[in-house]
Amino acid sequence: MSLLAQLILFHKQRLKEVSMEFLLNEKDEALSWLENAYDRGFINWPLLASKGPWLANIRGEDRFKSLMVKVRDEWENFEE
């Protein structure tokens, strides 16, 4: 499996774990997982900012907003 495929698989698994935290309304734990995913290179800003319905209950949190500023900056400045 290529490194890119491994990274994609890793991030998909992390999002599944985060979504479970959100379903349980464990906001701090879910935000920690999101921050961890960002630290490991997950910068899919469109998904995190508005498309992921499982994030609806934390989009108003200051910690989430701060993370989204960093994610958006990385997303907009990404170079292949």
C-alpha cells in the first residue's frame, strides 16, 4: 500500500473515531481527535468547516473555530 493510501486510510479511521465522540457529545475528546488529525496532516477544510454533519454540535466552540483558522490557512496554501 502506498504512503498516500496509508495516510488516507489513517485519516478516514480518525474521522470515524471523532464522529463517535460527537455522537456521544464528548466535545473535548472529539476536539482532541480533530486536533490530532490536523497535526498529522488532515487539512480537508471544506469537509470540516461545513460538510461533515457530525461536527454540527461543536462548530460554535471557540476551540473548533481556532482549529478551523489553522486548517483553512493550510488548505488555501497547499501546494502539490
